[in-house]
Amino acid sequence: MQEINFNFFSMIKINNVSRIFQLNKYAIIFGILILHSGCINIAAQNKGILNELESDPFKEIIWHVKAIHPEGNFLDIKAMDKDGNIYDVKAIQDANQRTIIDIKAMVDGKRLPVKILVSNDKFRPVKAIKEDGTILDIKARTPGGDLLDVKGVSNSGKIINIKAIDKKGGFYGVKAISPTGKLNDVKGIKLTQNKVEMNINGVDVYAHIKSIPSMGCTNDNFVWHIRAIHPEGHLLSVMAFDNDGKSYDIKAIRESNQRSLMDIKAFVGNKQLPIKILLSDDKYAPVKAISEDGSIYDVKAIDSEGNKLDIKGVSRSGNIIHIKAINKNGLFYGIKAISPEGQLNDVKGVKMIQESLEVNINGVDVYAHVKALSQQK
């Protein structure tokens, strides 16, 4: 599968160049806030990910998946087979993060993927998929026993809004609720421009379904800066470099009215190249930009002395890969997307499937996508 570049760089670059210099006054404030919240992972200096980026031990937490009725009631979300058998649908938190949590149908001791399927319908069907390709309906069930369709009803960039739909066409939001009362949105996530995101057991999938924190507020800025955060409060530029050492800007792109999941691109000429974590046997997984012809661009942070710091995937928490700049002493610096007004998103690797090979882009094996995500509360 190949990512398609959005060619609007020429429209936005001029308006945003002057804003880059506004960031200096935020640097110390950002550093203090990040240090206070523990977002810079210095203590984990040498807890690498090895080949398979193993997750830290974590006791699994099962979240309930419900539709929210306008009168304030919960409606159960269930999977149903053609014989009318009913099965639970749950969010499975398997790591110490709730930024992206898998949604599964619990069927006969197995956990089946729940996906948005490719369809020409007005609203996109949400289904569970069995190992033999059998499709199970996903429904919201009212206290009176009525069954409501659950569909993808609209797009906000890479996010697909999922709703239960009543008989009058009213939409009910779908949420994941933890045992302690935390709430996440249940949303579709697309990571490519292709109509078919992937094929599971012979079934064409349009988008993944995950539990994610509620969307944060947005602004009118479509280009966010990518920076590493030094423990002393300095901001380090993050750039892409070709084989000749020429540098190129790396930005986060907000393409809609949501900032929950933003693309990160290297701006090379009039192209926007995808940034990915590559499949590798290295201790830390390399973060690179990939051109249309499969050429690899290094991604580096630049310190105040002009030194280039590697940027790597260093540890994994479930579907999230923690990405850090690594200094010469092996210390980790957090990576953030920063809007000109000072809003922050985390820059993380994102895995949608369990297999090591997530996707192949232009002949390059990719372990995980790289996105700017709303910070976990």
C-alpha cells in the first residue's frame, strides 16, 4: 500500500515560516510543563525495544463499549451472528497507555477484529471478522430489545466518526468506558489514502476501529512544527536529510477539524514524504522518511551545537511506539508537535496490526506509522 502526498505545501509554507520563530518564547514554558508531566523519558535510558519492541508487563484492563442515548442512558454494543447469537464487544487495554486501544468482539473464546468495511453505502458498515472470513453484525441494543445499526457516518481527516443510528436517523455517540469510569471515543482510523486499507481473512477493510481519547480543541493552523524537547527547556529542530546531507523540514499536518491523529511529513521540494518506523533488527527501531522511489531519508534532531541526534522508536506500550531523540550519552528527549499558538501533541509510532510488518511502502518494510496524537490525560 502506498501513501499519496497532499500537495498543498506551496499554499501554507509562506504563512507559517514567520511563526516558527515565535516558538522560542515558549521553549522554557514547554520544558517545564513536559518535565513536570514526566513526558521526557530519561529514566528509561537503556530499556530498549530489541527486535520485536516488546511491551512492558501490564495487567490487562477490559473496557466496556456503549452507545450514549441522548437521555443519558448507555446502550450495549454487541456482535451478532446470522443465527442471532449475541457476543460482547470490548476495548482491550493491554499496556500502560490509553491513546489507542483495540476493539474486539469476544466470540467463543476468541477476540475478533472489529473494522469498518469497504462499502458503497451512504454510511460505512462496522463489522467483526471471523478467521474464516464470516462477518458478524455490530449493533447497539436498546432496553426494549431494538437493534440499532452501528456505522461510520462521517470523516474528519483520518478519523471516521462512528455512531449508532436509531429508526428516525438520529445518531448516538459510541464510547469505551473503563472500570474506573474513564471515557474514550470509539473511532475509525485510516492510515492510508487507499480505499482498501487492508484485507483480513478475505474481507476488504476500509478503516480500523480503535478507542482513543476525546478530541482536543483545534485552531486554524494546518502546519505544526516538530521539535525535540531538551531537559533544560530547549527546543531542538527535527529535520530530514538526504544522502548529500541536505536538510528538509518535517511538519505535522492537520487536515481537518480534529487533532487526535495528524500526519507527519518531510517536505522535500513540492512533495510530502511519509515518516515511518522501519522494520529492523536494531536495538532501537529507525525512524525515516520514504520517497516515491523508495529512497530513505534520515530523520535527526539538531542540537544547539549542530550535532545530529538519532530519532528512534525506543519502547512499546501496546499499539503505541515511544519515539525519542537520543543524545551522545544515550539519554532520551521527547518529540512533540507544536502549533504556532503553543498547543502540543505527542509524536508516536502507531501499530494497527499485531504482525511485525505493518505495510510496505515503495519497497520499504514498515514496522509502524508515525503520527502526532493528542496527549494522554
